[in-house]
Amino acid sequence: MMTQRICSLVCAMLFAATATAAIAYDGLEADYATCTQGDASTQAEAMVGACSRLIKNSSAENELVGMFYALRATVNTDKSANCQDARKAISLIKDPGLRESARELEKINC
């Protein structure tokens, strides 16, 4: 339940982020929707894949990309990878509320 709360907070605040990633590739819109708006009907594997492609195809590491790391860490089953993603999110996210959510992910997974 804590993971769902964190995901909800991250998703809700995603649109408030001032930083944008320069990302352009076929499938961008679908990946963005799957990564940021996935729900119980979305397979975790699909969400992880979508977030991973968004991260891989970004040309800069910024707060928005940090949120993709955090979102991926909320649904992935690999605790080691989630730990790394949470720490990466902490290093990129500037918003105090989002950073605290990423710290919660770190506590859960590291």
C-alpha cells in the first residue's frame, strides 16, 4: 500500500515538474502513458519497460527523468534494481515532497 501511495504522489506531481527531458522516438506517447498512468490492469513488466525506454531515450538527466526512475522502482520486482532507481531518483529530483517519496522507496528496497 505504501508503494501505491508513493506512485500516486509521484504521478500526481509529475505534471508539476518544471524540468523537461528532450526525448523523441516512435512510441514516446504510449510509453509516457504506460509509465506514468499505469494501474492495476497494466502489467508491471509493461510499466517497467516503458519507463526504461523513456530513461534510455532521454538526452539529459533531469527531474522528469528522475521521476521515471522513481515510477519504475514502484512496480519492478527486483529490489536491487529498485534500490538503484530510488537512489538515482533522489539524486535528480529537486522537489522536497517527491524526494521524500523517493527516500521511502529507498527505505523499502535498500
